[in-house]
Amino acid sequence: MTLPQTSREMLAIAGGTPVRPTLLPYGRQSIEQEDIDTVVAVLRSDWITTGPKIQEFEEAFASEVQARYAISFSSGTAALHAAAAVSGLENGDEAIVAPLTFCASANCVLYAGARPVFADVCPDSLNLDPDAAARRCTSRTRAIIAVDYAGHPADIGALRPLAESHGALLIEDACHALGATFQKKRVGGLAHMTVFSFHPVKHITTGEGGMVTTNDAELAAKLRVFRSHGIASDARMRQASGAHFYDMVSLGYNYRLTDISCALGLSQLRRLGTNVQRRREVAEIYRRAFAAMPAVTAPIVRDDVEPAWHLYPIRLKLDRLNGSRDDVFAALRAENIGVNVHYLPVHLHSYYRQNLGTGPGDMPVAEQAYRELISLPMFHGITDRDIADVVQAVGKVVAYYAR
Ligand SMILES: *Cc1c(COP(=O)(O)O)cnc(C)c1O
């Protein structure tokens, strides 16, 4: 201990009293009575899967994000797989991928038999850097997969023309960005295909679930066939027409979302606006609080976007601290603040190192960010009291480690 004890509170990790008596999670769903009622009604109906709720949810979702088509999937990962497959990626092809993301954003390229090629992120938004992506494009590039990190839309204005100039498609992994806008337009109809997830920590949930939105009728048709074994008609259509015949026209999967899940999604979708609004309020409270803490950098927001705030990742100014990110992380957990780290860059996972030959030093901006990032609790059901606890705990811990 080099500084006088008086300026520092005893941390919970060292035996002091934690800021909260119980753990505040970093994210969680909210389920209301109307959600339960809608799901129960489907359970009592004739169709619990491949029934009418699927189309209802897809149409409501498409209209919500201002896209022409929405195709539902059993998870965000299945939706990414479908998007990668229908973009035409095959053996020998390449897709440019942002490294600071959940591994599924890159895995979908491998599912399609193609090669993920990582390109570094911008130092401010931590989204795929269009210049870095341009440098990694080759004649084999068929797709660019951009991630809206934390809910801040990627630079679609630069990335879409870049993809098109290479005859490739832009796939926007918007699993963090449902409700976000880019240049006043909703994320969902901006890239060639946009992918969403309905995992419980996301903006709305169906338990597990995902969606691809597109304005392209041909891609929409391919996505529907891919979702159901590569078969060109579904069971309900066959029942309605009285026909038994079906034809498998391509290799597909069973990636369907159930009517039970779609009913939950429909009900949740009605609260998307208020969920995102609350997340923006939370981000604003955090931003003001952290402006007063010199060792903490709040996430930036570029001028032309409104983020949807799936995550609230702060960055530590390590040159102002005597501890590492992991020290601060462990201390915050001990204070019962459910912090997290998003993400270990994908190219540093063992599988990628061993099979694609990637490694440390490949993506310096993403790797530096990784050493500094801590995600604070961010969900629409968080209370003002919870937020105050987070701010107090971060203040307490960074004051303790301050140089
Ligand atoms: C959540 C998430 C996914 C995967 O979604 P699942 O529904 O969990 O399969 C993919 N990419 C990103 C960036 C995500 O956050």
C-alpha cells in the first residue's frame, strides 16, 4: 500500500463490506404477465410449431426494423449460419470478420466451409474498420460480416459500398443492436442481410431465437428454404393445399423457431421501444457519472448513430491504475457487481489459433481494447438504485487502484 489508507475504502475482495449484498447480473430478461398469457394461448392451440405465429412475428419484426423481409431462426447463431450460406460462401471463399465479437460471428463462415479473414476494429467505436477491411479484401471475398459492437451500429455507409465493389454481400451482425439507428434509419434494412438474436440478455427474448432481415426477395426465399431442410414448402402449406408431395432442393437444416417462441417474441416486441429507451437512459446516467472518473473511459457514440446499448463496456486507462483489468474485474465482482468482458477477440481462441494460424499481434486495436474492457450491468429492468450501486462500486475500486 503506497497511498494513505484514508483515501481508500476497504474493498470487498480484501474483506471489506460489498457495495451490494447480492449479485447484480450484467444482463437479464424481463417477462410480464402478457408474455405468459400469449405463450399459454399458443400451448392451447393447434399449432405449437410451424403455425401462424411465425409469420405474424416475422411480419411485425420486419415492419419494426423497416426491412421488407424477416425470416426467423432457432437462434442468432443459426441465423448467422443461414446468412453465411445464402451469401454464396463456399469452400475456398473468404469472409472479412470483425474480431471483437462473440465467436458465432466468425464461426458461421466456417460452417459454410469458407475462411474467416479478420480485419481490425476502429479505436473509437470498436467496430470493423472499413480501411482495415478494404486491405484484407481479395478476389475470393464473398462476404463482409460487421458487428454492431455493444449496440453501436458499424459504419454501414462505408462497408456496404466496399462489399459491393468486391461483388460481396454485407452481413450485419446486429445481435447487439435491435432498435439502433444509423443516419436516422433503423438497423435491419441497411446491410444486404441483418442478423438478430433473442437470447435472454438481448433486447427482446424468445428463450433461444434469431432473425435475418433483408430487402432482397431472392435472399429471403433462400433463407426460408435453408431453415427447413432445404425443402421448398412447409407442413402447414401442405396441410392447407391437401398435397403430400415435397421436394428437397438444397441442403438445409431444421433451424425453425416454434410458435411458442414466436408468440413470446410478438409480445416482447411490443415493449422493444420502452426497453431501448430505458437502456439509453441508463447509458446517459453512466456517461455522466464516468465523466468524473479520469481512469475510466465511457463508450463513445458517433454523431450519426443512436445505439441500442446491449452492453455498456467501459475502458480502463491502465496508465492511471496500479492494477490490471483483471484486478478491477475481480474487485467489482467481489462488490457484487456482475461485470463481464466482451470479448476475448475471436482470433485468440485456441480453435482459431490451431486451425487458422491466428494469434496475438494480428489485431492490435482489438487486443489493446480487450486488455482494458469491462462490461457493466446493462438491461432494461435495471433500477436507478442498481445503477447507483454500479457507479459507487466502480468509483470505489478505481479509487483504490488509482496511481
Ligand atoms: C448473442 C450473439 C450471437 C448469437 O446469438 P445466439 O442467439 O445466442 O445464438 C451472435 N453474435 C453476437 C454478436 C451476439 O451477441
